[in-house]
Amino acid sequence: MKIAFYNTKAYDREYFTKENEEHHHDIRYFEPHLNAQTVNLITDEVAVCAFINDCLNAEVLGALKNKGIQLIALRSAGFNHVDLAAAEQLGMSVVRVPAYSPYAVAEHAVALLMTLNRRVHRAYNRVREGDFSLNNLMGYDIHGKTVGVIGTGKIGQIFSKIMLGFGCRVIAYDVQKNDSCIDNGVEYVSLETLFQRSEIISLHCPLNDSTHHLIDEAALAKMKPNVTIINTSRGKLIDTKAAIKVLKAGKIGLLGLDVYEEEEALFFEDLSDSVIQDDVFSRLTTFPNVLVTCHQAFFTKEAMVKIAQVTLDNIYQFEHNGAVVNGVTNPQ
């Protein structure tokens, strides 16, 4: 099948080209993001492969349909950037990669927690400058702490198990309980109880209407003083302005983010020689107890191989069997 790959980096082209040796798709790689202007790059492709910060609103989907696109293949688990109602109305199929390496994301959440807590990033910079003092590098024992996990799918389940291995008490909130978590010793509680009891909170839930700004000013007010919050899920789960207000008041002890609610204009690009125009993001990064990484939690060799395999197989099944494997449908 002829596929237009948008928003690709060198690592995308490396892994997808290697995997395509078995699938034999006709792939054209584009560096620009998919949007209303870049739709015109399409010639005779039948499928489009897009990433999380590509635009797939009703206008773009309509333009893709007019170009003859039948399939939207997401090389991600998240699909909140797709207007599913418009896709359904246009008769366009949407497929995704529901799971690639849940270990990668769970382990990165632990890395953020440990780096922040023990100030590893600050110590690294100090030592390189010949400063071997211990001032302001004190952390706390993870062992024995109460860890609240919001969302206990595969990633949340793995993160919970790691925290149990640290000797933590793990409590969780999810609309659907995971029996494996219960068997491992996780206690399910209400969201309010999780906010009130947790010393560490890690977010592993999808972004939808009910979880948008799940962590807002009201939620933050219910949390313990010096709470540690880790988000490796979706940026819009946290109201950044509310978080900054609470950071300034000293209520949040540590904040680790691999995602940011307005990351589309920032992440995955080299802006090291540019002035960051996002004042909220710039303010966020001034706090010494905040650590931001660039949506890299998924980024392991194992995950990239899985993403390429599942994405190209999704397209192969659609082409040869008419099957919509790992399809995403409009919940309405």
C-alpha cells in the first residue's frame, strides 16, 4: 500500500524502513507535521501515518478524504488528536498501536521520580563544575511511602508493581479495577481519597473529557504538603497554570513531567537556538523542583520495533483483508 508518513525523524525512518522489508509497503517520508497546508504533499497515497502532535481535525480529515486517503494509521497509543466523529462520517478508518512497551513508560516514570527525589540532575551539573557540596541535594526514602496511581492499565499496573518492589504502599484509582493489581496488593480507593493519602502521585490514564485537567487547583488543594507528582501520560491531565500557582506557594514538593499540555509547538523539535515563546512553559522550567523531559518515556529500542511492527501490520491487514485491526471508533 502507498503510505504518506508525516512528522518523521531519522529514528522513525530507520525503524520503519527496516520493518518494511517484510511488508513491502510503498512509503514516502515527510518531515513536516500533518496539517491543512501539508495535506498537499500527498499524491496517490491511500494511507497516512501520523504521530501524536499531528493535526487530524475535521478540516484535515476532509482534505485527506478528497486526496483519496482511506486509512489513518497512528503510530501511537493516544488518539485524542483525531476527530473521530468526522472520521466516521467520512468513512475513514483509524488504527493505532494500543501497546508498544508499557515497561518503557513505567520505567521512565520511576526515572523521573528517582532523579527528582535524589537531585541527580543537579548533582551531575555541580560535579562537572567542580562543586562537590551536598547543599540542597537531600531527598527522601521511597520505601514506605504511599504511592497513588491514577490509571491501572498495562503501564499503571507495571508502575504499581515496581513501587511495591520499593516497599511502598500503593493505592489506585480507575473507573475499571485491574484484578492483577489487586492480586499484587494494590488497594483501590476513590480519587479524593487518593489525593488526600498519597505522598507520591503518578498519572497513567488516557486523556478524554472526564480526565482533562484532572489535576486542577481543587485537586491540588486536597493533596498532602510537599506531594510529588509524576506525569508520563498526557499533558492536558494537569492544569499547568494551577500547578505553577501551587508550586509558587510551596505546596508541591516535586513535579516530574514527560508531557506538557501545549507541547505540540515544542516537543520533538530542536529549539536550542530559538527563544521559547510559551511563557507558561518557560515559567514552569524556572522551578528547581520541576523536571521536564521531552515526551521520551516511550523511546526505547524495544518500543520503536513494536511501533513499527504493529503500525505496518495494521496497514497490511487493511490492504489485504479489509480488516481494521486495533481500530479506534467514535465513543459517541
